[in-house]
Amino acid sequence: MIRIRVFLSALVAATLLCAAVAQAQEPSVNATGTWRLAGSGEPLTTGALRIEQTGATLAGSYGTSGQINGSFKPGTLQLDGTWSDNRGNGWLTLRFDPSGNGFSGEWGYPSTKPAGSFVGSRIVATSFAGHYTITVSGSQEFPPARRMTLHQLGQNVVGNFGPYTQLTGTLTTDPNTVMGSWKAPTGEGWIRLHFALDRKSFQGEWGLRSDTDARGHIEGTSGHMPAAMHVVTSAYQISAQGLWDTATSSTQFAFGILRLQQRGVVIDGSYNGGHVHGTLPRDSHTLTLRWKGSNGSGYMTLRLAEDGRTFEGMVTSDSGGRGSIIGRRNVAASPALR
């Protein structure tokens, strides 16, 4: 009996230890979502990259046939994987920043040097809510409406396009596409709407309930937004462009004057002996940068003050170093902010 108890105790301890080790190896980021890539060399894709994460493994898709698969190296934010599309297949490496909102990487063909490098920024979708001026083509079962109103709650979208009409739908695996059904006094059926990234327009098609092929097409352009919806759908963009005087808590990081250029949400820049690249999402004050220079490489996560004149944040290196960083805008070089 004593031996059985000892054996059971050892078995339980081993099980708990394995569970703890497995949990410790789980990456601290969640990469599930849609990502925009920008880089140099041959592009892996010119469109969006869609990623699903399960534990420490990733599966993704891009273009019409592109696929990626990989897993995180234990205890790191680096993923080693493979890609395949109509060009063939090969290898890729992704290195996520600690915030989970950006990554850098390289990809190539089998047993070759990198064909291209890139940085990825998470695409944060804005709401579908609002009024759209629409044009409908095809047979007359779908009313020749001129206006469509949509409301969104999570993954669900509802709306109408005239008296006694209704539209219900949900987001598909593509976060820019709504698939659902429509109903009107003249008929009912299915509808598919594919929105632009800024949600200001869409292209789509519709059919009757018994149809497998589309009966007609529909397109829309956003018009006036109700006042109550501006809070949800507005997209304010703060500017990080200019020269910044910086200081860090570690001698390992020596950026000095940081020069930033901004194009929408994309940030490029340079400092003494290196360069940076990253993103500043709309409606956000948090800037994520990948830095690389003569003294190493790594990430910076910077939080801009409300007035856009200072920042504070953390800087990490790929070799394991870590420190705090602060910055103050060189106002003399940014006269618009005086």
C-alpha cells in the first residue's frame, strides 16, 4: 500500500511538472488576426496575412493559395516555419515584439539565403457601422435601394436598405468580409459584402435563397455617420514625425537623436549607427519599432504623451538586454509643434 501511494504521488508530481513546463513554453503573445507586411527584397505577399494561433503553433494564409505553418521556439517569441504558394515552398522566420502587435522576419526558398525581409503590423479593423450610398444591379427581387444602414456588435452585423427590409450577417475568416442574408417584400436570399480596409466602401454580390450563383452585384460608399457612431468609428492619427532627444537606463542602448519619418501608420527612422522601422496604429499613442544597428538589434515600445511632445517606454535587444527609454521632441526641428 505504501508503495502504491508513493507511486501515485510521484505520478501526480510528474504530471504537474509537465503541465508547468508546457505552460512555461507557451508564447506570451497571441498572433491570431490579420497583418499587413512591408519590407525589402522579393515580397512574400502584397496582400494581408491572416494568422490563427493554437498554443505554440501558427497556421496562416495569404493571397489565393498561400499558406504558412510554424511553431515558436520554446521560451522565445521567435517562430520558425514554412510557406507554400504557386511559386513553390520554402522557409520563414518571424520574431514578434513583446506587445504582440508587430513582428519582423525573413523568408526564402529551400536551402537559400533570404529572398526578402519584412515587418508586420496588426490590422485593427474599424467598425462597419454607418450609412452607405449603394448601387444594386441584377434582377428586381433585390429592391433598387439607394441607401443602406449597418450596425455592428462584435462579429455580428445587422442593417436595412429601405422600408420593411432587413440584413443580418457575420464576419467570415476574412475580417473585411460579411456573409449573411437579406429580406425584403420582393424576396429574400444571401448576400456577401467585401469592405475596403478603411470601411468607407464595399463591393459585393447577392442571390436568392435557392441560388448558388449570384443574381446581381452591389457596391456602396460611406456617407454621413450618425453622431453617436463617431466615437466608435473615428480614426485619429497622432504624429511621431520629427527629431527626438532620447535617454535610456542602460549603456547597451545608445540611440542619441532619433529621427522619425511617418507615412500613415508606418514609421521609418534612423539614429547614430542604425535604423528603425515599425507602426503607430490609428487611435493609438503606442509606437512599436524594430531597431537594428552596430550595437545589436531588438524592439522598442514607446508610449507618446497626449500632446505628442514626449514619450516613455521599454527597449529590448535580441541578446536579452532590457531597459527603459524616454524621449523629448526637438521642438526646434518641428516648428509645427511650437
